[in-house]
Amino acid sequence: MDFNSTMLDTKFGCLPTMIGSMPHTDPAEACALVAHYLKDIPAWPQLPRRSFHENMYVQYSQGFPGVALEGDKIYVDRSRDLSAQLEELYTAYLANDFNKYPVSQDYAAGLHAFLGLDNLTPRAVKGQVTGPFSWGLTVTDKDKKPILYDEVLGDAVPKLLKLKAGWMERTLRQISRRTIIFLDEPYMTSFGSAFVSVSRERVIGMLNEVFGGITGLKGVHCCGNTDWSVLLATNVNILNFDAYNYAQSLSLYPAEVKKFFDRGGAIAWGIVPTEAEALAGETVASLKDRLEEAMAPFTRHGVPFKQLIEQGLLTPGCGLATLQKEDAAATALELLAGVSESIRKRYV
């Protein structure tokens, strides 16, 4: 098994990486932890405690027509004439002009510190962008109406995020030509509820539109329970879920998961908890056992255990910023690296 064989190879053999956020305010300290524990597939750290600009919805808002930040609030001012900004966005979108919509240093200090590291020799590098479903439902106009429900602005959401994802991928190629870009979609836990009126077809279409800006591996992360068949129906290569808390939820879709594996897809198992109390009670051995238990149902539905290991990544269940304390984040990454090493020694 040689992960280096092609850029789109998903045979990771349960190497570790992370979702993105960390509780740090010093980007250098966050990057040092990443470089230490995630040597094979490092990911740049998002630092929401450092600045509101690094909130996962604000971080990718630069350049969106009418976007406004006031204190700790983000909204779109629809009372302004947005035609010029919309035209600029659509022109860049049609031309795939990714450099028109970068993520600047004051919105992603961790990314720019990460790009300055000189001690990385990874097999691949991971980045992340907030997905269009979550972004469009979280960012509202002044009347608190999610902009995803606005005919014009809703259409602009995946276009901006496609440009952000494309810029991110090309920027990370400074570190490795093999890239993995995740779309973070926490709001997918609300898909199908009475509070969200967005069709399955539209969700798939938006995600695929953003994926269209990514030439390397495309991932999607959802940290709760959802209709996994929707995400598996997109052009995704890597599906990341919280296997610590929601292992059974994905096993309810055995046919879709088997088809996903058979087309070369990979599962990123979020096996390390990101709740401080749960984390304190776990060890490498206990998490390894939990991971094997989470994988077991799929073997009963025709996915060989060897394939689960080969086409597997390991991550925390969600972002590490929820742990709040920096030493807890370090513990989570230490456990993650330990579980990966234990699994790979036995099975890879």
C-alpha cells in the first residue's frame, strides 16, 4: 500500500489528521502541536478564541456581497446596492480566478503561520472551508433570515466558497502537492427537520459546486447525526463523522457506504472525543477497542475489515476548540496519534 502513488489515492491506512479548530490564541503554539503529532497529514489550525474573524462563518466571509461585521455579529446588508459586488464575484467564479478571494492573515492567523513552517515533510496536507449549507443557514440578513433562502444571495454562497476552497488548495500546495480540503457542515444535523426547508437535491448541488473548485481530495465533515445518504451522494472522497458518539448512525446506511468504499471513498473516523470529561476517561487502548467496534457493523454488510483500515483516516470527533484548554487539545492529539500507531502496527 503506497499512499504516495497518486494524488487521489485514499488508502491512508488510518493515519491521523484533525478537523481544524484549536483552543489556542498563539498560532505558533498551535502549529507546533500539529507538526509534532500530525506529521503525515497536518492540518492548519483555526483559532476562534483568538479573534471573531476566525469564527468558522466569519473566516470565509471576505468578499461576499454586502457582508458586514459588527462586534460579534455577522450579517448581510441587503439594503445596499450589491450589483457591483455580485458581478465581481460571478466574473471571478466563471474565470476560476481563485486569487480574487483569498483568506487573509487577520482572518486565519493559524493558516499563515502554518504556511511558514519549515519542518514539514508530509504525505498530504489538509485544509478546511465551511460548507455552503451551514454557511448559508448561519449567515443572515438584518431581519435574521438565512441568506440561503434569498434567491440571489443563496446562489452566490457556493460560488464564493468554491473560490475560497480553490484558493485554499492552491495555497496549501506550497507544503504538499497532495491536498485534502474538507467542507465543514455542522448544520447537516438539521437537514430534514421542520426548521430547515432545503431540498436534498439543492444540498447535493451546492456541495458539488464547491467541490468543483478542488482538484485534489474532497472531504466533508459533520459532527452529529444526519442523513448520510445525502453526503454520500455527492462527489466527496472522504466522509468524516463523529465515530465516538455517533458510530451507529452511519451503519444505518450499509448499501451507500459499501458503494462509497467500492468507488474508492474513505471514512475519516472521529474516534477521539472532544468533550473534556469523556477525553479524560479514555486511553489509546480503550479508543482502539471503540474504533474496532465502530467498524464491525460494516464488515457484516460486505465491507472487508482490511478495506475499512486501508481506506480509513482517524480524527477527533469534532474541532478541538470545544475543549477550551490547550493542554486538553494536546492530550487529544496525543491519543489520536497513539490510536493510529496502534492500529497501523497491528493491521497495516
